[in-house]
Amino acid sequence: MESIIKKTGWARWGGLAGGWLLVAVGLVGFVLPVIPGIPLLLAGLALLACEYVWAKRLLDRVQGWWQQVRPKKS
């Protein structure tokens, strides 16, 4: 789904900086037990997916994996 609103200026740079920050903290969270790494990494990817095609593809792949391992409702 494409966004109708194109971010420019501070909104774009803020989203990119926030996305990269969340990815970095998420990666640190894999090492430190007090930081939830996976949710922060996914949140960072979600922000970066608005700007980068590779992040969108990676996020789509993770969502596909989640659909496979998620318990089925009966």
C-alpha cells in the first residue's frame, strides 16, 4: 500500500533518524537482556519501509514468516 502523503523536510528526516535509531537499539537488544530487541527492530523497519524498498521487502518477508508460525485459530 503506497502512502498518499509524501514526507518532506523535517518529517522525512525525523522518520529516517527514528527508524535507524530503533534498528540500532533493536540490534543492541539482541545482546542486552533488558532491551526488547525484536519489537524495536521491527518498529525501525516499519519506519524505514516508508523510504527504502529493501526495508519494505524485509518487513514483508518477516510478516510472511509470522503468518507461517502463528497458531491457527480453530
